[in-house]
Amino acid sequence: MSKYEIIIYWSEEDHSFIAEVPELAGCMADGATYQEALANAEIIIEEWLQTAKELGRNIPEPKVRLVFA
């Protein structure tokens, strides 16, 4: 499971759920269901990271989130 933030929303235009990863430029996925979009985003994140490594590009660290109980 990725530690990068994933924002998922319904796109009426695309008739699918869109999953965006704001910390990784251009990293997006979609799916017919929320769960499918999330699963596809996890795959795309790994592919994005692998491609960045192969190209010698900087890989941003996941943002730290503070959770208060």
C-alpha cells in the first residue's frame, strides 16, 4: 500500500471514478468503482516511481500527516 495521498472523485464526464495522486505530477488512474480506481492508483503509483527511478528523476517523499485522536 502506498503512503502517498490519493484523492478519489466521481467524474460525470468520464462516467468513472478518478484517482489523483497530487504529490506525483501527472499520476492518475480511473475505475468503474471506487475500489477499482483505488487499486488502479496503487498500480500506477508503483509504475510512476519505477519510471522516475529509471530516468534518474527526483522522487518526492510522501507528505507527513498529523492525526489527532
